[in-house]
Amino acid sequence: MTDKKRYLETKINLLLEMFPAVAVIGARQCGKSTLVKKIRPDWNYYDLESPDDYQLITNDPVAFFSTHEGNIIIDEAQQYPELFKVLRGVIDADRKTKGRFLLTGSSSPHIVKGITETLAGRIATLEMWPFKQGEFYQVALTPLYEKIIDNNTKASDFLSIKPVCSPSQAIKLWYKGGFPEPLIESDNNPDYYRHWMENYIADYVSRDIRSLFPRLNIHNFRRFLTLLAQFSGHQLNMSHIARSLEVSVSTVKDYLDIVHQTFLWRNLEPYTKNPLKKVQKANKGFFRDQGLLHYYLKIKDVDQLLLHPVAGFSFESFVIEEIIRGLQATMATQLSFNYYRTKDKSEIDLIIEGDFGVIPIEVKLGSTIKRQSLYALENFISDIKCNYGIVINRGKRIELLSEKIIQIPVHFI
């Protein structure tokens, strides 16, 4: 699909030195197959969506692994959930040997369940995403993320960071999303982008969802996806969505679980660890790829996007995904991502927590910051005793807004 370097290459190589197997999971068409074949071109490759490969492995998986003792890539592993039980025995028979298997999986809760329940301790799992802006423009991962996970970092330490692209290039990725194929091809053929999006959504519903959840009401699920676009970036009112679709609240919760587990949507839970404030506890969520959101909303260009009521919510979601992807490319562990909103409507868009502490991040669509808009961030930093807070916007340069608040424009992340 593309020979562009992906940020996860280094992490996968390191994990293969530690574990017998590594699983790369994520949305369809985000580049997983291309990546694993690129970093291990000499390994035997099997695709479980290929009828021949599927039959070869599933007819007698124990015999397959006994006759294929070399390094193996198994693509779309979720197509055969029994694979994980067989792999457990194969790995345990030679537990000390690292870096033997690379698996990929997409659009399925089964692969995550199979890994966590069957291969725990034997496999490292990491999530891949569509292009992050620095990947598309082929710039090394910014040191921003290593600074975030360093508990000695101060706000002023970010002043030396360089941009990863131009402001207009960042806006292009925000508008179009990061799926590699339409992003690359649309530069030469603008019509291709719209047709790719249409077919991607159709395939997601008719192939992935229908096969994974055969009893699901596909008509209602399609309506749910269209309606969900109106709520992307908002706190979710389950009752309102249920009334609009004429289904139960439990059905809406099931639908949300499906889109989250199939990497289309991200559920963001509230941060509730501030004992000094009454915190709202409703979940928030958004489409992980803003190109899909904009396609659903029939937004045809950047100018229309900037004037659309969804612009602020969409920009916030784009920034949050960029930051999560950047942190997931590091070797940091035990990361959690939440949002924060109090009963008096004081809100912070993203709270990052790890062994480095708690980092609050506020996202603003504009290019300038008014002092009063920092009130919630300043209070949170004071309440939780954070080292600093970050504001991401469309400004021109990185600037200290106060001793503990740093402005970082979107094209630097």
C-alpha cells in the first residue's frame, strides 16, 4: 500500500526481542499487513482471508506448526479464533525463544479476547492506527511524547520542539483523516477519496459487522452510525440516541461497544479522581478517524469544515487521537486517557495518566488564547498538583502562557 515508515516499527522490533509473539491490531486498511511484511520480509506469510491459507492452517493447525518451525506472520488472525489455543502450546514447547510469530487482527473483539485469555504473558499486543501526520509527511516522531512520559519535564522544556509539518498540512490530515490509500491516491484523483470512503463504510457494515454479529439488525446499526456522527466529540446521552432509533438503551450500549471494539470509535471515560470537585460521569466518544466523520456529515472541503458547527468537536477529536497515537508509539506502559468535566461545566478535553503523573490537555480550534479560557486548566493543575498543562491550538509557535501552561500548535504534535 505504501512504503512510508511507520512509528510502530521500532516498538515492534523491540517487543519481538522480549516476547515469543507480537500482535498488531487495529482498523482495517490502516496498513498493518504492509507494516509487518516490511519489517520481516523474509518471514513466511499467511493470510487467513485467503481461502488457500485458511484451509492450510485450519485443516490441522497442530500439524501446520510442527512442519513450519520458522518465523511466521499470520494476517487477519481473528478469522480463526482457535488459533490462539494452538499457539499457546507451540510457544510453551519452546518458551525461551523470542520473536517467533507476528499476528495481525482487525475489526474483531475475538482477537483481543483470544490474546488476553489464551496467550497472556506470551504475547505483546499493540494497536496500529491510520497515518499520524508526521508519518504521512515522513518526519521522525517528535520528542514531545518522550518529554510527556518523563516525570522530570517542566512546561518550559517543550519550547525547543520543532514542527512536524506546516499548519496547512496539519489541516489537510484533520479534514481527510489518515487512512493511507485514499490519502495518497486522492492527491491525483479527488473522486477516489469519496468512493473509497463509501466502500469502506459499506464493507465495514456488510462484511465485518454482519459476519461478527449475525443476529444484529443491520438496518438499525446503519442508522446508528449515521446518527452517531452528530454526537462525535460530545458526552453521550444514551436515552436520546435510543429514542431517535426507537431501540432500547441497552441496544445503544451494545452498538457503542461494537464500534469501539472494531476500532471505528473511541469511548473516553470521565476522570473522577479529583476529590475537590463534583465530576460528571457520562462517557464521551468520537470517531477515531475524522475523515470518516466528515464523510458521514457530507463535509466537502476544509472551508466548509471550518464553518460547520462540528468543527470544534472534530478538531478536538483529531488532536486527542494524534496525542494518543504518539504516546502509543513510545515504550510507555499503563497509560490511561480520560476527559474531565465538573457539575459547574468546567471541562478539560484530555487527561493523560501514567507513572509520570497526570497531564491535562486542553484543545482550542482558534489560534489565540484568552486568559479566562485557561481557568479550568489552572484549577485542575492546582487541585491535582500537576507539573504542567498543555494547550493545543492552531497558533504559530510554542509559547509559555503561564509558568505551568504551555501552548503547542497542532502542527508540532
